[in-house]
Amino acid sequence: MVQSHAFDKRIGRFADLIIRQRWWIVLSAVIISLVLASGMRFLGFDNDYRVFFSEDNPHLQAFDEQQRTYTKNDNILFTLTPNNGEVFSPKTLAAVEEVTREAWLMPFALRVDSISNFQYSHADGDELIVEDLVVNGAEYGPAQLAHAKAIAQSEPFIVGQLLNQDASVTAVNVTFQMPQLSMDENPQAVTVARALKDKIEAKYPVTVHLSGVVMLSNAFFESSMNDMATLIPAMYLVIILITFALVRSVGATLTTVLVIFFSMLGAMGAAGFAGIKITPPSSSATTIIMTLAVADSIHFLVSMFAGMRKGMNRHDAIRHSMKINFSPILLTSITTAVGFLSMNFSDAPPFHDLGNMTAIGVMIAFALSVTLLPAMMAIIPVKANASQTRFGTWMEALGEFVLAKRKPIFIVSALGGIALAAAIPLNTFDDNFVKYFDESVEFRTDTDYINDNLTGIYQVQFSLSAGADYGISDPEFLAKVDSFVNWYRSQPEVTHVNSFTDTFKRINKNMHDDDPSYYSLPKDKSLAAQYLLLYELSLPEGLDLNNQMDIGKSATQVIVTLHDMPSSKIADVAQRGRNWLSENAQLDSYGVGPSVMFAYISETNMKSMLAGTFVAILVISLIITFALKSVRIGLISLIPNLLPLAAAFGLWGILVGEVNVAVSMVSGMALGIVVDDSVHFLSKYLRARRDEGLSTEDAIRYAFSTVGVAIVVTSIILVAGFSVLAQSSFGMNSGMAILTAIAITLALILDFLLLPVLLLKLDKQPATESITPAKDIIKSKDPQMEFKPQPEIVA
């Protein structure tokens, strides 16, 4: 923001007030920050994967409706791999039976399915017998083991879900009815599951792996807690070390940390007052706020110490820094906040919270950097380190290099940026919620093992309605369902299909003296209804049919389990199923489930974020144009602001090629961040052009010499901060951080290379006035502006 002399005087009076009332300013800033921070007591944590979907998301609504009709699918899958490679051995069956018994006692457990309690039906004369497949398996002899194995391997319900093809891996599936009254429910179940895992592995020669929806939600929670316990301390250390390396002042470094700390606490407290719950994505707001908050302090301190090195007393240096930095810091804070606020266009509510919390933190950081920071600097006796001038010398040398090599620099930087931007189409938009976690997370490695050795972890659920109570016994309807099931089983992406039609076939065979030729659906509706009633009455408590049909027996659920695959393919498989039903069975139903919801949110989120980014670009451009009071300069600024972002996505397409929900957020938030460098550079450039009457070349030299060091240092801190966040085991955070760090790095390069050359080519109008030659201004005691010394103010 380019200031008038009148505005400079107002800022000077404000700086005088800060210096004169420094103790009251510090006390007031601390009290207000602590009041804001008190809102943290209202912060809750939501570790359910459903937080990624808004309440009006149609896929979530359909999924919740289906879960209200049938049993919920929140589950933990215990996978047992015997050391001898044979599930049907006495010790392994004993382990399966013990897991099955203990699982019923887990908190919120609703149902347990395993090969041991599989309800095996068979005929005994005219009687239908329904019983557990394995009872006291530890005492089985070879004949009993072979018999149980043969039955299990012939059952469609078991193979591909609870037992792999060669019977070397088996599973126990525990379904939960979570009350969803507190955030402790999932961790309670997971804690018991892990204790049971350790117990079984110590007692039997088996290896146990854990997966399922409950383990997924808990992995979100644990990754967030781990990030907060490790990344935030690491971030503090990085900020402290880099800040101290620059300013070489313990007092200035501690004051910067104080600004950062209060910015972070203020934002979290404001979120608490607003009723926001912390989620895995939004938990990274603290790290991002810390990274961004330090930039304001660095710009202020660099200018203050530069003034002190040129002979100013401490209070004059504070006034001087306030005058030249107040407007640019305000402008960059606003544009950064706008960038993060554009995340409200996302279809994923946690990213709304992340954007809003960070925007609040950025504005709090601005307020503290122009009040608390200068007041503390007026209190703490600090000294400028003369050795810091070498950084300024390097910046001046870089400016001369750019001016001397303008043509090749323009060609290389422009073509390089455009070439990288051209690689954007290499990106594909996909999501894989298992791969949100890196291989250091147990959930990821266990789930990968289960996917490779037993069954898929993605499910698509269809509810097929017969249109009338007890209509599922209608042979015509059963035939449609069976055809649908058989079609899905023929699809290459499918590992298992669970349907009650298989049970109907088995019961029909049982009621015909177990004659294999009768393994087919009953042809008579009343007979089918009798079979269903007889079978249902034979089932033990807890193993009823509520997970397969509704209460009125008017609809049945078909669950399709898929191999590991990108979200776009999951969406395609689900849509193919819906199309088949419509064309071949005249039924209207579409697949639901967590995997389907994540599959669709990537596409819709990308579209909404494109709209959000467009709005952010428009708003930020208008702000810059208004603040710099130049349409031409505002238009010039678009190139170094947008090209780094486009180049970053192009480079991402070359290196990674997959854009998920989190990575798609980067466009808006990174836009707000990368604008900072160009705004500070252009502000100093225009100050030199308008206030000092310098030529374009001399104004560029002036900008390099006055703000170059601060831009480099803040960029280093931003990249370092996001690099720390990139170490997160949670892929949403790490991917977002890596791409943002790339964008910031490219922005620094283009702001120092392409932007000056663009100014040379496009801003050739004469300076408004001529006051002092550039070389004299740059070499003078005060290289940034003429400043009239004033005496130290005594409080």
C-alpha cells in the first residue's frame, strides 16, 4: 500500500503513541490475547470421517439413510494370519474363537462375524439345523478340520470377506453402534481392540492386523494429536533459530515468539467461541499461523535494525519501520486472509474451519505486529548487529545482476514458468482415504496387508426395494437381485459381494435334503417367506438379519467390496451398478458408503475451489490495485502472483500427478501467501518512484536493497514452516504443505527475476519528481527514506 505524506504523518503519530504508552500497550495486548485465548476451553475435537462432508451432501444423506435402515457399518476388522499358513488348524481356530468371544464384550459392539460363528445351515431329516460352523476347534481332528474347511471355502459369504481363497488368512469383523455422544467412543473401542490383538499374538502362533471404519476414524485422531505434539514444537524451534540467526537479538527473538504465540492462541480461542470443532485438517491451522505470523515481525525488525545500523536511536528506528511497513504488512495480511477465506468454497467443512481460523490468526498477527511488537522493542534494550549488512550487499548485487541480464532472465523465467504451467493437465483428481496416511501409520500398513491378502477395504452399498412389505420373498424380485449380484461378481474390481440371495439358495438346498441340485432360489413366494421365517427363528441373538434387510422385509442390502483403487474408479464402479439396475432390473438405487463419498467429493471440491480461487484472484487484484493506486502496477502484479501457482501445480503434475481434496485447497491459500513478496517489493518500488522520484532502474535497485533481505528471510521461514508440516503422517496436511512450499519458492524466484524485468518493460513512464540520485539514497545513512531524528521518548 503506497502511502501519502499525510498518511506517513498519521503513522508517525501512531508510532509515537505506541512508544509513549508502551507499557500500557503491552499490558492491553496481553490481556486481550488471553481473553481471546480463553475461548479454547470450548474447543472440541471431531475425529469422525464424516466431518469431511457437509450436512447437505447428498451422498452423506443417502449413506445415513441407509445406515438408519440397516445395521451401521462402523467396524473393526481383526485379520489373523497363522504362522504355519493354515487357518484350519486347532490353534488358529482356537484363536479365532477367542477373538470372536472377546469381541462381543468390546464397548459399543453390535455384531461379530467370523468363520467360527458363521451360521451354517444343514438338513437333519425333515429338520433345519442352524449352528456355529466351528465349536471348540482346538479339539478338532483332521477329519473335522477338513470338513469345516470345505464348508467355509464353498460359502460365498465367507470367501473373499472372512477367509481368503487358499485359507491362509482369516478375519473377525466387529460391527459397532457408536452413540456419537463424545470423541472418546472410537478411542475406547480401538484401545480394547489393540489390547485383544496383543493378547492373541502372545497366546497363539498368529499375527493380527487391524482395519475398518473405526480404525480409520481413530487414525485421523491419532495423526492429528501426533502432529500437534511433534510438529508444533519443531515449528517453534525452526522459527526461533531462523529469527535469531537474522536479528542476532534474544529480546527481538523472544518478542517475535510472543507475537506468534498470542496469534495462535487468539485464533484457536476465537474458533472456540465460534463453536468450531478441531478436525484433522483444521488442526494444522496452528502450524500455518505460526509460519505466517513471523513474516510480519521479520519485516518490522529488518527495517528497524537497518535504521539502527545507520545511526538512528531505537525509538527513531521504530518510527521509521512503522512508517514504511505498516501499509505493506496490512495489505499482505488482508490478501493472505482473503486467500484462506476462499477455502470456504470447499465442499469439505474442515477446510472451511482451517481457512477461517488461519485468516483470523493472520489478522491477529498483524494487530500484534504493529502494537505489541514495537512496544516491546521500545522497552527491551536491543542492539543492531553490523554483520547483517552483508545480506543487504548480496541483495544489491542481485539487483544489479537482474538489471544487467534482463533479457536472458526474462526469457528463462517466463518460458520456465510457462513450461511448468503447461504440465498442469498431467494432474488427475483422485482421493484414497487410506493413502491419506503414510506407511509410518499402523492403520495404513495393516490395511494394505489386508487388501493384498484377504479382502478389499472399499465398499459400495446398494439398497434394493421390492416396493411392498415382505416383497423380498417375491421370486421375481429375488431373481433380479441375484442377477445383479452375479453381474457384480464378474467385474474385475470386485473382491466380494454380500447378498441374502446366497442364504436363500442354501436354505432351499437344505430343505431338499441338502441336494446340490436345489442350490437355487425358491420359485414360490409363500415358500420363500416360510424359509426366511424358519431361518430367522433359528439365528442366535446378535446375528439377526438386520444388516441384510429392513424391518418390513421390503428391501434388502447388497454390499460390494472392491480392491484398492483410485476414487475415480470407485465412483465409476458405483455408477455402473446403478446403470445396470436401471437397464436390467428396472430398479433405482445408487451405491453409497464412505469410499463413494470420498470419490465424489474430489470432483465437486475441485470445481468449487476453482470458483473460490477465481473470486480470491479478483478480490486480491482489486485490493492490490486500490492500495498501490495504479491499475498498471496492479495488472503487472498478476503475473508474478498467478504464474508461481500455475507452475507449482504443473511441477506437482510432473512429480506426483494426483490432486486430492487437500491439494485442491492450495490454489486459494497459496495465492494469498505468494502475494506477500510481490506486494512488499512493489510497495518499496513505488515509494522510490513516487516519493523519491527515481527512474525505473533505480527504483528496482532501491527495492532490492531495502526489502530484499526481509523477503528472502520470510520466504525461508514460510518454506521451513510448511516443510515441517510436510512431515505430517497425515497425507492431507503433508501434501498441502509440500505444494504450498513449492509455490512459495517459485514465487520468490519469479519476484526477484521476472517481476523486475516486467517493471522495466511495462512501467517506463517518467518519475513524478526528482529529488536525489538513487546511488546517494541507497548509500546514505538511511537508505530507505529521509528521516528526521527525534529524541528518545521517556514513558
